[in-house]
Amino acid sequence: MKKLFEYIGRYFILMGKVFSKPEKRTIYWQRILVEMQALGLSSIGIVAIISVFMGAVITIQMALNFESPFIPQYLIGYAARESMLLEFSSTIVALILAGKVGSNIASEIGTMRITEQIDALEIMGVNSASYLILPKIISTVIFFPFLTTLSMGIGIAGGYVLCILTGAVNPDAYITGIRYDFKPFYITYSLIKSSVFAFVITSISGFFGYYANGNSLEVGRASTQAVVISSIAILIFNLILTQLLLM
Amino acid sequence: MIRADHIIKSFDGRIVLNDITAEFTPGITNLIIGQSGSGKTVLLKSLVGLHKIDSGNIFYNDICFNTLPFAQMKAIRKEVGMLFQGGALLDSSNVEENVRLPLDLFTNMPMDEKRDRVNFCLKRVNLGNVNHLYPAELSGGMIKRVAIARAIVLNPKYLFCDEPNSGLDPMTSVLIDNLIQEITQEYNITTIINTHDMNSVMEIGEHIIFIYKGEKWWEGTKHDILHTDNQELNDFVFASAMAKRAKAAEQQ
């Protein structure tokens, strides 16, 4: 328990350093663009692949469960859309990105720590925590909602493609379903969640990488811890945000 | 000038530096020597503020560095250049970006001027046409030279070098040693070098401090080192065949 509070305390101290005044804003803007490319753009592929399969699988499962003459077929499209918008595109994609982006950040910063690159920045008079972690946080908080939006579109389209290919659901009924009783706030809710998850993943992974010490084994351990703790934090924040925004 | 005044540093209750007092003057190469694990790197990192000392004081030109608030400490650090054992170049940046980084962060120079300064520093360390190479594409000696170029790009007043010759062949080691000595004299920098390489000691040891089990055991020059009757220092120095030969030649 003592160790947990120690971790939390160190995390907030690090965040204090991360959000202190940057040395030079122009340099930070350049780094934000670089990080958007490295952490955001490079994740589009995996998000697209996961989303299309997720959308298709949800549609099959809904079709199986709603197989009744008393349930209109358009409800399958409706349920697939709601599942994608409310949970899959934000939470599941965030969990996948915690693995990809989180381990990337923790291992990159951890390696910089053990090869004294962070010490070199400190000696130059650079706030290394802010220089390394802040651009990553800003870029993911901006870019993850875009990935979530993309995931929603591709996931719903994946369901539609499945309808056409397998005939499990009438495509027209599916289209009717995805347009039925649409609540725009669900998209806002999902985008808020993805921004919060982006912050959680990047800051926690940055924390574990920044305080890695020793050798490559420790960097590997920091990377694993970053993914595990980020994933748990995502689930906790998912519950809190759902309670706050939907209830 | 840098002065360490009775500094003590421990890790988890284990004393690593015990009551070290020393003065490092500008324009000459100050060497800290000692066996592996004697506390050399801890001393160097304490002097530069990467380790917080338990007691004592560190003065940079009569300013007590270790008690300064973080903002003022950062201001002094901008006058410090450091060469790390592995070079510590940023892997994701090429040579030019690595050397230019301090200029990008702390000056308002136009890009052309910054490029000129980077090229001047790279030329000073005898490197040409490497601007677009990444650290992974450089040899050990080239990495050290790029790190020196980065360390001097802001015209530092203080230069710290941690094992500048580790992992280098003898010829490149001599080249790096001479380069550091030339830069020190040329810009009148206070240079402190951590080493256990006796070639370096005999080559550029203008002021030497011998650390033994965390304590300052001996102080002198490369000329004094061959005539000392300090047993521990003799054990350290004459473990090297080169030093034995140097002493024999001097006796003849």
C-alpha cells in the first residue's frame, strides 16, 4: 500500500514537471507534429483492421441473438452502432493502443534513461520530463479522438460489408438500424473518453519509462508495467466517465 | 573554477563519497582517476548536480551550486557541457539536430547562423559530411566527437567528461584526449575528466585527483604520479605496462 502511494506521489510530481513552462514553444510544436506522426498516424492501420473485424463480429452476434420474427431486423444495425459508438471504438481501441503506444513510449523513454540521454538533456538545462512527455500527451489527446471517429465509421461499415457478403442481415434493414434513434451526444461521450484515455496511456507510460533504471531488462519491465497499469486505469476511468456523463 | 568542499554522498546508507575536497581550475585538464567502483562517476555527477549530495558544498566561481533554486541551477547548467560515457546522443535525431539542440532551445539565432555554428563545431572535432547521419550509423569515436561538438556548441565555461576513451582504440583515444585538452586551453574552460585510462593520465594529466574507496587519496600532476610513494596509487598506476615503461624510461 505504501508503495502504491509512493508511485502516485511520484506520478503527480512528474506531471508537475511535465506541465511546467516549456523552454521554447516553437520546438515543442515541432515535436508535437513529430509525435502525432509517430504515435497517431502510424496507428491508423491497426485501428482500421481491428474496427472492421469488430464491426463485423458484433453484427453476426447481434444477428444470432435477435433471431426472432418478433424482433425487427433493423435493431441489429441499431445495436451494432450503439456498441461501436458507446464502447468498442473508444474503450477497446484505447486498450489496444495502450499496448501499442504505451509500450512504445515506455521503452523509448526508458532506453533514453539508461543510455544517459535524459541526463544529457538535464545537463543542457532542459526540463527533460516536459520536453519528452508533454508533446506525446498533447499529440495523443488531439489524435486519439480522430482514431475513435475513424474506428466508429470503419466498424459500422464492417458490419454493412458483412451483411452484403453473408446475407445474415438485410443490408437495407442494417442501414435503417444505424440511422434509427441516433443520439449525437454518444459521439461526444466517446470522444471525451478517448481523450481522457489518451492522457492516461501517455502519462502513465511516460512515468514508467522516465523512472526506469538499470539495464534493458528493467526497460522491458517498465514497458510491461506501463501497459498493465494503463489498461487498468482505462477500465477505471471508463466506469467513472460513464457514470458521470451518461447517468 | 569549480570547488568541492567536504562533500559526502551515500546511497541507501552506504557512503560512496566521503569528505571530498578539491579545486578544479580553468584552462587545464583536471583528471579524476580511480578503480572501477571507487566513486569517480558519482563524484562527477554530484559536481554537475545529477546527484544530490548529503552534505558539503559545490562552488561554481564562488556561487554555491548545490543550494541554488532549480531555476538558477538551470541557468548555470546552460554554461555546462558534458560528454557521457556512451555519448548520450539522442537516437531519434541526426548529428546536426543533436549538435543544434542547445542552440534551438536557448538561442534566437536564425537557422543559417545555427547551421554555421554546428558546422564550425563539427569541423573543430574533425568531423565532416556527417550532418545527416544518425547515431546508429556512427562509430564509437565519431559518437564521442559529436558529443564533444554538442557539449561546446554554446561555448561552455565548464566541461565534464565521463570516461571519454572507454571502448575506443588507442589512436582514437589519443585523438579525443588531445581534442579535449586543446578545447580546454583554447576557450579557457574548467574541464574535469573521469578516467581510469593510464594513457590519458600520462598524456593530459595536468591536475590529477586519485579517488580510492570514495575518498580523495592523492592529488598531483602526471609528473608527480610516477614518483609517489602512495601504495594504493602505485598499485593502480603500475598495473599498466605503459606506466611501468614510462617510469623505467625516466629512471634511465
